[in-house]
Amino acid sequence: MRTDKDMSYEKIIKSIAQDLKEFPEKILQAGQVLTSDLDYRVATTPAEVVYREDKMRLLHYEGRREKEDVHATPVLIVYALINRHIMLDLEPGRSFIENLLNEGVDVYLIDWGYPTGADRFLNLDDYVNGYLDNAVEWILAQTPSIEKINLMGVCMGGTFSVMYTALHPEKVQNLVTLATPTRFDIDDAGLFLWARGFNLDQLGEGMGNLPGDLANILYLLVVPVATVNKYVQFLDMVEDPKQVSTFLRMEKWIFDSPDMAGEAFREWIRDLLQQNLLIQNRLVLGGQRVDLHNITCPLLNVFGKNDYLAPPASAKPLSKAVGSKDVTTLGVDTGHVGIFVGSTSYKTIIPKIVGWIKER
């Protein structure tokens, strides 16, 4: 007598057999689609380079800033050193930056560029108290009617923004952190666990800057099954040109990975991932202690509940560590990237961020 379990196994085997039968045809179709005329351009929102320093560029986005409904205080977006800001401007309609502009936000963004061997000895102080502070000063000089800016940090760029606001509170009106790690002594983040075992002296001697390709491999190895699955799932979407273009845009972002300055990488691993100094108010940059209690401006701390790169346990502690009495913590049902390109991003997350800023 056949049991339900036997029938279930039989159904699974038939499904696998059907998938294997269709696989060669899907591969052929995928090859035809990928060699066709596809539009997978990224970062298409018009922007002007208004300031340069070494590899860093300050972008000012064109949009609704000439209209009456533009918010008076500009927003400076600080992205991470690893990967590039193009994820925030992935494609029309789903562009985080475009949607900020549509909501009446005056948007600046720091593009860190591509470090070379000449940048090997740049450290965290150079990025935070050097490039970032100079960008803020440039914006303030061009906008004499304001004395402070709104700072919005993404991932590692959010961690930089936290450091900056603690060291320069007089220049920040509001602080928005998106998918930002600040506590690193947690056990539910694969990259954090790996980093604790890194021999920084050997790494520094062996490679100088952190190669972007190596950083990518480490990220992909955190969730190897998901990495394989996305390529399998791609074969099921090849008949939809729009989905294919979106997929390729994401791949372009993932594999466009600048190297990271060697000294900044070493300090990031040692001082944050290994010693967890930031959340303890023990981190020192440029001879100054980064005391999170100095952050007294309003804080909006946004994190993804399913984020495996900056898990909630790493992002949420910031809300209680700062000295501000106006703190909003927003957990959203998405992962690390979904905050910026997910289907709910422009419908719910961006309006909430903009509404929060305008209220303040």
C-alpha cells in the first residue's frame, strides 16, 4: 500500500526530472536573451560633480530643487567604501535617489571613487574628518542660509556618518542611518565572525588595499545557497525583458567593487569588528574620542529585519547609545538591499524618511 510519503517522494522526483528536461532549453534561451539588445544602464538620474578631492567626487542631483516645495536643508548621502552608490540609482522608477528628488529633497552624494595603490595609507580619520568634512563644508559654503545639513548614511557610510556626527554635532541637523552596523560583538553576522579571526598584519603585508573582488567573494560566501538560487531563478525570468534588465543591473552593481584603502580596512576590522570600540565610545579618530552621547540631533535609525550584513542586533543599539531625545527606530520587513530597491521602498520607506526629515 502506497503511503502519502511515497507519493510525495514520487512528486518531487517527477518535478526534478521535468526541470532537468527543460534545463538545456532554458540555457539556450538565456544565452539568446543575454546577447540581445538589453538596456541595463544604471545611475541615470542627472547629477553634476560640484567638488572633487583626490578620488572623491561630490555629486549634486538635478530634480525639483528649483521648485517651491523643495526642503530647505539639503541631504548629503554617504555611501560605503565597498561597492558603489549606483545601487541607490539602479533604474528609473525604482531609484532611491530619484524618489527622494520627487519628494522634494535636495540631494548631494559622496562618490568615493576607485582607490589605487597611492591611497593605501588612507585611514578612517582621512575619510571622516577629511573628505566627509570637506564635502559638508563645501555644501554649507554654497548655502549661506543654513548652518547645518541633513546627513544620511548607508551601511558602512552610515557608520562613518555616526562617527562624523559625534565629532561635528554642530554641522548636522538630522541624522538618518540606513542598514548601518554600529555594534559588532554579535554572533548572527557571518562577516563579523570571520573578521575576528583575521591576522591584520599578514593581510596588510600581503595585499595592500583590500581587493574589491575579494570583498565580493566574502559577501557571496555568507549565503552561498541564495547566491546559487538567484542564478537558477534567473532562468525562469528570461522571457520577461524588464526582469532581465533589473537582474543585470543588480549584477552590475554587485560586481562593480572598488578596492578599499588598506589602512582604512585594517582599522575597520581591528577597531570595529574585532574590538567593537564604536558602541563603547572608545573609538579615537584624529586624536578625538568618538562619543555617541554627543549626537543630540534627531536620529532616524532604519534597519532591515532580514538583513544578514547589518543585522538588527548590530543596527538597533545605536538608538539607545546616542544622546538625542528625538530618536525614531524603524525596522522594515526586508533585507540589506531591499531598503533601497525593494518593491516597498519607494511606496512606504522613502515617504516615511522624507516625512520624518520635513517634520524636523
